Amino acid sequence: MSSRRTFLKNLKNSALGGALLSLGGAASLATTGCATGGGDAGSSGSTGGAGGCCATGAGAGAPKTPLVKGAVILFQGDSITDAGRSRKNTGANNPDALGRGYPVLAAGEILRRFAALEPRVFNRGISGNKVHQLAARWDGETIALKPDVLSILIGVNDHWHSIGGGYKGTPEIYEKDYRALLKRTAAALPAARLVICEPFVLKGGGAIRNEAQWFPVFDRYREIAKRLAGEFNTLFVPFQSAFDDAMKTAPAKYWSPDGVHPSLAGAQLMATVWLKTVFG
């Protein structure tokens, strides 16, 4: 953890630190208490879970997402979430099991900030996944863990693999599959706090050379994710706008060389925005 503290200290004095400060995330990482609860994208007033069963207090200092003792926080998704995680060491709070991306960076702050609650953080992202592949493994790798907070980042492959990858995906299929998965989740985990993360790509990245293959179609996937967040009263993490703002400070290749998978700086940016959205 000392290396993480050194990294964050250096971060504050770097150009990246300036970008994070502009998003209000660095202040979030520095705080030792819980932030005041506020309105969430796709919700009104209380921060209800999938079934509206989890509400925050209205007083100052109430966290957006309250945790219980031993709370389980689960990150699900594709390669951006997977980030090279170990398949042998899959236990909670294990750096190898959390990978080298935004989940391990977010987990470090969760474990520091909520140490008295001894939370357990897991990563079950799998590279290449689309929504239907998440659904195929959902019972064993999501429902069985009984998460109190469930974060989902999915969508880039649902479009990317339709560009010469043999997958016949469309925004309509993405929406249908994702809605079915969320309904299933709400029924099985009615008290869980769901977090839908916005799928994103960075124009100028190596995999986004032919922008006509990506836009405006990919924008529909982002819109669908946000609409579903509202429909299911979940938190919504605005990754695309965060990267768009960050690219005013440094080019796409700094944050994500291929425009899809984040660099270390991009992963830290994602962790910062995720933490601010979920915990304030």
C-alpha cells in the first residue's frame, strides 16, 4: 500500500493530478470520511438498490452508498475490468485477483476508507465478454457472491466484435440482453446497489482509426446504458465524459493507447470517477 500512497502523492503534482482535480476526484480520494449523499443519475432523492431497498440518510456526511459490516463489492465486465486478473487467486481483496486496472485502484481506496467495516472486494471481469456472455455466467460469478454493491461495465465488445469480428450484434440486441440481465439481477439481489458504468472509447486511439465504423452507432450503446440506469434506478458512472474532459489535458494515447483499454493514468481516472459516483 505504500507504493500506492507514493503513486497518489506523485499524482497530485502531475498533469494527471490536475485533470483529476478538475473532476473533483482527487478530493474524493483524499477524504477520510463519507461524502454527503446527493442526487444520482437515473434516480431521485434516495439511493435505492435494484429493488429500492437501500436508502441513505439525509443528514450531512451520509454516504451515497452505505455499506454494512463485511459488505461485498463486485466488479463485473469485460477486459477493461478483467485487466489481467489472476484466475488462480480469486479471493477478496487480493491484488492479483483484482487485476491491474481500475478495480484494484478503487478497491485500495474502498478498503482504506471503510476499514472499520472490513469490506470484501472481488473482480469477475472476463476479457472479450459481451452482455450475453455475462448472462451465461451470471449465477455462478455474480448471484452466488451476493454482492451488496454490483458494478457492471459492458458494451464496447457488443459493438467492436460486430466490426469484422463475426458477431451480429446491434444496439437493439444490446438493450434487450442488458435489460433482461438487469431484471434477473433485481429479482435475485433486491437489496444490492447496482452501478451501471458507461461504455466508452477514445477517438484517436489505435483501435478507433476508422471512426465511421464506430460513430454514431457506438453512441447508441452509451445512451442505452444511461437509459437503463434510469429505468432500474441505479447509479451511473459517466466514463465517456470523464475521458472527454481528460483529453483536454493530454491526448487519447496517454489515457488509452488503443482507445479502449486504459493506461495506468486512464485506470486511475476511472477509479476516481467510479469512487466519486458511488461513494461521494
